[in-house]
Amino acid sequence: MRIRPHIEIDSNKGLLIGGLPAVKLAEKYGTPLYVYSEDAIRESMREYTSALTDIYPHHTIVYAGKAYLTMRMAEIVHEEGLWLDVSSGGELFLALKANFPPEHIVFHGNNKSAGEIAMAVSSGVGRIAIDNVTELERVQKEAASQGVVQKVFLRLTPGIDPHTHEYLSTGVIDSKFGIPMHSGQHLDAVRLTLASPNLKLMGIHCHIGSQIFDDSPFLLAADIMVDFAAEVRDKLGYVIPELDLGGGLGVRYKDAGPDDGNGIRKHLRNAAKRVAEACFRKGLPTPRLFFEPGRSIVASSAVTLYTVGTVKALPNGILIAAVDGGMSDNPRPALYGAEYEAVLARPSGGGELLSYRLVGKHCEEGDTLVRSACLPELSPGDVIGILVSGAYQYSMKSNYNHLPNPAVVHVAERQSFVVVERETLEDLVAKERPFSHPLGKAGPEAASGG
Ligand SMILES: Cc1ncc(COP(=O)(O)O)c(C=O)c1O
């Protein structure tokens, strides 16, 4: 039975990821383990890249690397003809190391350092999305000192509440991101950009938030942005050639039917039509349209595998199964109350289902991966797969409690291969310098002078 694209449950082999048994992958690579189906990733990318070819060909899909970025992923993004959004010097560095074409990179971030700006300009990134006026001046200065003209977007905050988790709402007026579209600040920013000899204003950008299912906030954003483009034309005589509507399309973490589409095509077409209509109304040429999806490209392409260590029955009847990872490899449940679905990796044999609280191994009561997972009776050693774990998990991992980070494995054409090695205990202490105290060896003897 297909439960997600390229993820199935087979009555004889159990959970299959890209056609390979999850139990075998766990045996081969150990757990916890992030497993991605490249076919699933490519399929959702192709849905994005093909959705508008007939109605709005002048568009570009930019994959938001913050959702999941490895060098292999950067290669796939390029092979599939998408651009890449990076939001730190680290993400930029990785992309360049993976030979991603810099001219297809959009560089984001609400507090880019001087070093990051210099690196972005010198590497020739395609667009810098400028978050605020201070940054605008810094980018102008850096581009002037390097003797280049840098193409930029202005990130604007349209003041829309997309009704998602408050930590995921980035377009509301009190957001830390972007230039508020209030009290003329945004028009001043455009004026300043146009007056900056080393900046070329390519477009305006907004990203209203993430995990949004309803199209109406996106459509409202499209209207607001086009209205502003018309205001810029009327007041400053400049026709902004590009419009970036960000990412944010929601993904079903639980209870998705086997044939539920992810709504990519419909979402993109609705947004593009709305932009075209609004431009027609305002007498503007349609801009080159950018979208920046992250989650909806990668979330459902991955399963995280864990091994059950202990199973407990509490006095109140709650069953607890503890696995060998937790909030260090997936902070989303603790951070946003994110909910997931868990499946058993081995063939279940069709027995009775029980409700388990799946917890991690960290020293936090909040370290719960799934509050109520419906699973056959579990025993220590069983491998569990958490579905839809491809976005904002690997990228938000930590080493809390000094747990080494899991390996990342990709599956393509029924073959599996490591794209990031599992961290070792030695990796965890590699940057420690315990013998560097200026007074020599620290410790009670040194301290007492004895
Ligand atoms: C500027 C920008 N673009 C795109 C994205 C991707 O959003 P999502 O993963 O929800 O599609 C984000 C996410 O935070 C973002 O900040």
C-alpha cells in the first residue's frame, strides 16, 4: 500500500522507502537515520517546474535550502533546473562547494553579517534579498568596493496573518523580517535602491509564512505586491521586473489519503493567475514570477528511522516506547507542537493496534516525537519510521546531550547511498581545547599551586 509518494507498506517486506525495506536500511546504516527518496524529491520539484509552463512561462522556482540542504541536495536542485535560496554564509558556502551556479542563488537573511555580504557579492549570487535599509546601505558599499553592480530584491512585509503557527508567520506587521509595507518605509527603500549606483533593483519579495493550506493569504499578498509595484511605477517611474512570492505551502504530516495531492499545481496556478489579473487591472506588464518552496518539496520524501530501546506501561495505562533519537534530530514537536505519524518498519502481521507515546532519549519531558502513535505491540529492537520528516528536521538538528547526528541516506533507482556520514563521538569533541588554559593544566592541583 502506497502511503506517500515512493513510500509504501508491503505485507511481506514491511515499510519500503524508494522500494527498499526500511529494516534493511536500518541494519546497514544504523539508527537514527534520515532516509530520503530522490524520486519523491524530483517528482515534487517537477510539479513545481511544470505547473505554470502553459499559463505563466516567465517564472522561476527557487528551492528554499533551509528546509533541507546537503551537497547532494544542491546537485539535485540544479539538475532539476531550480534556483536555490540560501539564508546564511554557511548555506552559501555549502552550495558553492557543491558547484551550484552562484547566479542562480538568492541570498536571504534578516541580519546578514559584513562577511556574509562580502561573500555573497564576491561569489556573484544572482539576487541578494535585502531585509532592511541598514543592509541596503551595506550591500551598496560592499558592491562599490568590489566594483560590481549587485542585483537585489527588497523583502517587504505585507502585514498579512496567514493563520499558521505564530513562529511560522513571517508576513505579519510585527515580524522581524523585511521592510514593513507601512508609513512609506517601503517606498523610501525602493527610492534608495534606485539611487544606489551599485545596486540593481530586480524585484520585490514577500514570504508570508509557512505551513499554510489556504490560498487566500497568498492571493492577498499577490494583490498587495502588485498594487505596490504600480505605486512605484506611478511615483518613481520604475517598472519592477520581478516579483517573488516566497514559499509557505503547507504539507499534511498526518492523515493524508494515498491519493491526496500536495496541491502544488493548483496553488501555483491560482497565484500566477491572480498576479496576471492584478497586473492587467493596473496596466503593468506581468513580472517574472518567483516562488520559493521548501517544505512542500522535501517534507514527504523522507522517513526518519529509529530503534525502540525500552517499552514501559505507566500506572495510568499509557504505553511509552523510547527510541534512540529525539529532539536533537527532530526538534519540531517540542518547538511547534508538530504532529507526526509513525509506522512499524517490519511487517506487522496484522495484530491488534495499541496507542504508544513515542519519546526520545533526551533529558527533557517535552522530548516526545509522537504523542499517540497507533502501532502493533512493540518490543525493544523494533524499528519505527516517522513519516514526512524531510523538512526542517535535518536542518534544525542539534547535538543536545552530546548525541552524534544521524547519517543521511538517499535512495534512488532502488539503491541507497550515504550523503552525510553519521557523526562519531570523536567528531563531538573535535573542537574542544581542554589544555589551552593560559596558566597551563587546569584542575584542583594547578588551582591550589600544589
Ligand atoms: C524567505 C523564505 N522563503 C522561502 C521559505 C520556505 O518556506 P516553506 O518551507 O514553508 O515553503 C522560507 C521559510 O521560512 C523563507 O523564510
